[in-house]
Amino acid sequence: MEANPPKRKETRKSLRIKVISMGNAEVGKSCIIKRYCEKRFVPKYLATIGIDYGVTKVQVRDREIKVNIFDMAGHPFFYEVRNEFYKDTQGVILVYDVGQKESFDALDTWLAEMKQELGPHGNMENVVFVVCANKVGCGEEMRCGHILISSPWGSLWSQLVPTLLSSSCSKGNVVKL
Ligand SMILES: Nc1nc2c(ncn2[C@@H]2O[C@H](COP(=O)(O)OP(=O)(O)OP(=O)(O)O)[C@@H](O)[C@H]2O)c(=O)[nH]1
Ligand SMILES: [Mg+2]
């Protein structure tokens, strides 16, 4: 018998997950992802052309997980590019701007687009959704926060989907994503 048997190599593969961002143009999707992955804020609006990509690693217990984020353009013009990226998604960040009620109302349309692209056999049951109420601190959040909590539709949303308040221009809360 060997006195010092060779140590067994750690063969655990690192896990990967695919996350996508969805929401109207200019609600701040790319800023949230940049804040999360690169810890920086870009004040100038640079519309995403089709898809942007962000990657980061998170530690869950003893396991390192690579989070691949596909940041979708919110402009309707890019529908043809976006629709290629819905499949195999494990997590969705739905973003609206607290100062734009229409961006909150549009969340349903975004889910409908995803459902349509995945088709009748696509399974959304195992996808984890989170809503990001973004641009908190810009003065309008009380009004839209009220909509979110007190309207029947809004309260249904917040009961069904975990909702986070976020502000990409300040450090701190996007980290909680
Ligand atoms: N004050 C404030 N401005 C923000 C915040 N998040 C984003 N912005 C600004 O909102 C504008 C739009 O941000 P983007 O992240 O590019 O928006 P987007 O949703 O990715 O837009 P598309 O790529 O066109 O779909 C930019 O001028 C940002 O600087 C925030 O939390 N607070
Ligand atoms: Mg963008």
C-alpha cells in the first residue's frame, strides 16, 4: 500500500448560469449590469445595439458560479436580434424606471415576447424572475412605488416576483442582485 497516496484532484466543474435583462429602452438595464459586473456607472446614455454581454463570478457556499448576462436592447427595432437569446435562460432581470409608468406597464409585454419566442414547448416554470425598480432616488419613486404596491396589478406583480429597488448611480444596492 502507498504510504502517501496522491491527493485526488478537485474535478468539480464550475457552474454557469445564463441570465437575461429585459425592459423598455433607457430604463437602465445596461447600467445595472455594468454596476453589477464592473462596479461602475455610465451617466451617458449609450443605447444597446442588439445585445451586450456581462460576466461575473459569484460564490455560493463552496461553489463558484459564472454568471453570464445577456443584456438586451429595449428598443423594438432590435426584436430580431433579441429573439435569438431567450432560449436556455435560467434567470431574468425585468427592469423598469420608477419615473416612467409606461415602462412598468410594459413588463407584461416583455414576458409575452419571451413566451412567444420560447414557443409552446418552452418552459418558463424553472426560470427565476426578479423585477428591478430602477432609478430610485430620482424623485419619482414615491409615485411609482405607490402604483406598484397599491394597484391590483402592481401588488400582484410584487407578490409573484421578488422586486428590488435599485439605483445604478449609487454604489451598494445593485450588489444585492
Ligand atoms: N439617475 C439615474 N440614472 C440612471 C440609473 N440607471 C441608469 N440611468 C441612466 O439612464 C440612461 C439609460 O441607461 P441604460 O442602462 O443605457 O438603459 P438601457 O435600459 O440599457 O437602454 P437600452 O440599451 O436602449 O435598452 C443612462 O443615461 C443612464 O445613465 C439610475 O439608477 N439613476
Ligand atoms: Mg442597454
